[in-house]
Amino acid sequence: MNVRVLAAVSGARWEASLVAALEGGASGITVVRRCVDLADLLAAAAAGTARAALLSAELRRLDRDALSRLAVARVAVVGLFTPGDEVAQTRLRQLGVAHVLRADAAPGEIAAAVAQAVAAGLEPAGAASAVDYGDPAAALLDLDDPSSDTWTADAPTAGDGTGRLIAVWGPTGAPGRTTVAVGLAGELAASGVPTLLADADVYGGVVGQVLGFLDEAPGLAAAARLANLGQLDLAALARVAPTAAPRLRVLTGISRADRWTELRPAALEAVWSLARGLAQVTVVDCGFCLEQDEELSFDTAAPRRNGATLATLAAADTVLAVGAADPVGVQRLVRGLGELGDVLPATAPQVVLNKVRRSVVGADPEAQLAGALERYAGVRDVVFLPYDREPLDAAVQQARLLTELAPDAPVRLALAGLAATLQGRPVPRRRPRLLRRG
């Protein structure tokens, strides 16, 4: 089989000899175009002229976004680096290129790598299995962060990529996504679990404000930028995720909705992959919107405002669907669960009803709310969080966690029970009421 490939190696001194070797032998490769820059490469790929591309780390403006566009065009990628240039080799792998070879590799070896890349089904850039981040413990200990030693020692799973990702989502109308995300992360950290809290709300996150962080330099945007450039590793991720409490790091989000372009889906996938190695549990506060209207407006790969939310939900091990415990909130939640099922049919979210109170629902609100969700959404398992305004207001005012400010508050005990339930461990003191009907 003869595979048509594009060559984009940024004018490397070995480009001519590489192309001549591939064309001169029976490698099964035909170089159909030597691209002068990234724009030329993307245009040729979009035109469908080739099935694979040979590129180097030195290619100007090469990033994860470009690799995602190649994947959309169904062009597999093989990376080449100058012998001895370990920085280039590492950058290609951190960009998510699965097949990386020395530029002086034999034509047959390059041809085999191209064939494997094409046969692999054009796996999108950013796959966790394709990236080697080295020794995570050594990387973390190199930080000038006095808490890094404690963090690494307390996180036996840090670095093995087995950490869990919990996405906290909910429909429009401020049902309490941030309250649940911050409270859950605080409870997990307080129970001894190394936790990373990330704010991925593209419509304006407030996790940083709630915890008293300055919002001039959003950590998640910085991590996504480094991931997009192939420069993100465990040490870099830890540097942009400061500690808010023992065993709790925070990636603050964008505070202005017009900065949503900084949170690209491909880059976030790499961030979440690394987060599984940095923390035992990562809790992500997501945006509410699941629309994909970009497909109606663009003929090519389009910017996706809600791509960050969709990518996070797709990567999550557990999705918490938070709704407000009132007639309007329940109606929005029912509709939102239907939209979530359409977008991610394999997702089975854990429903959490927040701000439960008799004044708006009536006597025995939990039973009434559970009945409504079972009838209109087919939901039988519901976790209830009580309406406990005073400690929540005090926590926001003082930028502190409920675990340290109001340890005996009903909402704090309910969040602690939710954290225990998600971990499969004994529930401390009081468990949030979980109704199983039918």
C-alpha cells in the first residue's frame, strides 16, 4: 500500500535527505507536498491530499489546536526530531503525538510508523496513553513550593494517572454548581485525599473569588496555554495550581466570559490527563451550556464556546448534576438532564438537589422532589443538600471553606456525606438523605 504524506519539518537541514530517502526506496510512502509552514500544512490536509503528515517540533506555531485540526481532516501524524534534541522529542510527546522518531531513522522504520498511525484510527491529539511525563515525584520535588514535599508524600497515587475526575454540572439559573464543587473539594481534602479543584466555567468562573484568590492570572487558562504549546508537565501544572488548604490545590478560572477562547477542548483534555497524576481526585466546576450551534455556522473546524464543558463532561469519571430544589429549578434540571443525555448518552449522572427547604416545596420536601424527578426524568437516586444560607454566606464573606468555618452546619455535614458516598467509604456523622424509589 502506498501512503500519501505531507512533509512539514520547518526547513530542517535534514529535510531534503529525508524526502529523498523516502522517495528513493520502496518504503510505500509518497511525499505529495513539502509544506513551507503550518498554514500550508493545514490547507493541504483540509484539501484531502494526504493521509499522514511528517512534522517536526520546530514547526512554527505548532500546537495542540493544530494537531486537532489535522485529526479532524483525518490526517495521521508522525513526529520527527533532530538526533540528540531531547527537548524537541519531549515537546512532541507532550503535544500528544503518539509516534515520534529520530529524523535519521531508516525509511522503513518511518514508513512503519506512518502505517501504524494511519491504522490507529487517527486517535485525536492529547491521548493520555501517548504522553510520557517522566518521574512525577521528582518533578514535584523540584518546585520552590514548601508544601510540595507534603503534597507528594500524601498522594500515593499522584503520578500514576489513576486519579478520578468529577465534573460538577447543572442547568442555567445558578443552582449552586460552585457551592457544591468547592464544598466537595474541601471535604475530600479534609478527609486526607489530595484534591485539585478546577474552575472550567467559560461564562465567568468565581471559584477564585469564593476562595479569596486574585483573578488576574487564571490558573486553568495558564495550564491550557502551556498544554496547547506542548510545555505542560506535572511540575508546571503544580506551579499554576496554588494551595488553598492542606491537600487542596486550585486552578482558578476565567472571570470574564469573553476569554472563553483560552480554554480550548484539546488543551483541557491534556490538563485533565495530567491532573489525574497530580491529584487523587480532581473536581471541576463546569459551565451550564451544552449547545453545539457552531456546527450550524461553520463548514470547517469551528471555535467551540461550550467545548470546554463538553470535553470535561466526556472525560469525567463521575458527573454530578446539580439542580435547585424549587419548581423552577426542578423544571430546568429535568430539561437539562435530557440535553445531557443527548450530548453524552453514556453518561449516568448523580443528581444533587441543592437548597432544599419546605417554604417553597411544602411538607416533606425531599419526598416530593424525589417523586417529581422520578416521574418526569426517571431519576431514582437523589442526594439532597439543605438550604443553609448563614454558613454559606459567611464562607463567601471570609473566603474560607465550610470544613474550617462551620464544621457542624447541616449543609457541611451533607457535603461530607456526599464526599464519602462518592469515595465508597463510611459516611461521617450524618449522610445526605439518598432516596431510592421503586
